[in-house]
Amino acid sequence: MSDSSSLRPVLALHCSLAHGGAFNGLAGQLSGISLMAPDLIGHGKAPDWDGTGDFHAAATTQALAVMQGRKMDLIGHSFGGTLALRLALEHPGLVRSLTLIEPVYFAAAKAAKDPAWDDFITDHRQFGEMIAHGDRLAATRQFHAIWGGDTGFDSLPGRMQTYMADRIHLVTAPWNVVLDDAPGLLAPGRLEGLDLPVLILEGSESPAIIAAVNRALASRLPRAERAVVAGAGHMLPLSHADAVAALVQRHLAAH
């Protein structure tokens, strides 16, 4: 039985419309770590978001509070990846390493003038308009078709459909950050100054914008390594937990 004090502390931050339990499969295949995966604001058993202020900043502050001043390895998936990146840039002394699994910091692709941006933003704006007009179910169905994996939305259990539709507004809540880089994470020299080991993962079957984001981030982060999980889509921490765990374990062991 391992002494908990000898285990390496890891903070895992989940994607939009999920909860901390999304990392259970991954955590079960990692050794030598103590993994914390909180429900982010508005998700799971966490308090609802009141709709005021900066949602991305609020979620970042929540994650920082969980760390309690401890130096930790961060794993972030999708929206959680954008939080992990922001934490590392704003509090580098508290971060030992980063694993970014399909971080949806779309602004990086825009700043890099990647051709994938134009097609992506057209569809994404249409999705945002559905939410703005109150068509939550249609918006959730479209979102899931792009990002949710092989199981169609209508095949999901009813409680899961309801859970996602009730929170679909949380996808657009951080757009000022993930689309427009409100906190300036992409400012000249900022990514280049992050002296931390960073593993950037993506699925081979994920939307083209993901590879564009990952290319842009990897080109600027001085200690970044990219890896592609064959056959996986955006939900690779769940669908391909074994492959993701092997890559994360190797990354942690090297640093």
C-alpha cells in the first residue's frame, strides 16, 4: 500500500458538459500519483454559475483554490486544458508539468492564421446563435455531433441529454477567452517564456481545428511535445484511456 505522502499530486480539469468523474478511467491506469479532479463551476455537484462576471476567470480561480499553494502536475481536457494553460502562465511556480488534451484555445489557431480557423468559426458562430435564441436542445445536439464521440446524442440516456442541455450555455460562456484571448495568454513572448514540460495530445479523428490549435501552441511553447492517439476523437480520455494513460505516465516519469 502506497504512502499517500509519497504520491505525486496531479490536478485534472475536465471538459465542458462533463464532471470530475470523467477522469476515473484515466486515473485508474496511472501509478504513483494522487489525482484530484474537481467538478468545475456549473458542472457535477459544483455550484451553478450565476451568469455574471468572467466564467473562465472564475473557473481558473476555483482550480487555483484546489491547489492550495501546492506545486502540482496539471492535466486538462478541452475547456479544462485552457484552464490548465492559464494556470501555468499565471502561476508557473505552482506547476510542475502540463498535459493538454485537445485544449480548445481556438484563439491560438486564429493568431497563427491557420486555414482551419475560417471553417471552424463559421460553424461555431451558428452554434452560438442557437444558444442565444434559446434553442438549447438543437444546440446541444449539434455540439455533441462535433465533439461528443461515436454515440449519437439521441442514443444517450435521457438524464445525460438533460444534463448537457441544461449546461450548454457554459460552452459559450468562456468565448471571450477561448476565441478572443481576453487574458492575453497569446501576447508576444508569453508562451515562449513558459519553461515547463508540456505534453499536447489529440485524437487522429478530431476536428481539424484541434490540430490547428495544437500546432500553434507547440510552435511557441519551448518544451512542448505533441502526440496523436490513433483512432480517437475529442473524448479520448474516456474512449482511449489506456493510450492516453501510457503517454501521460511517460511524460510524468520524464519530468
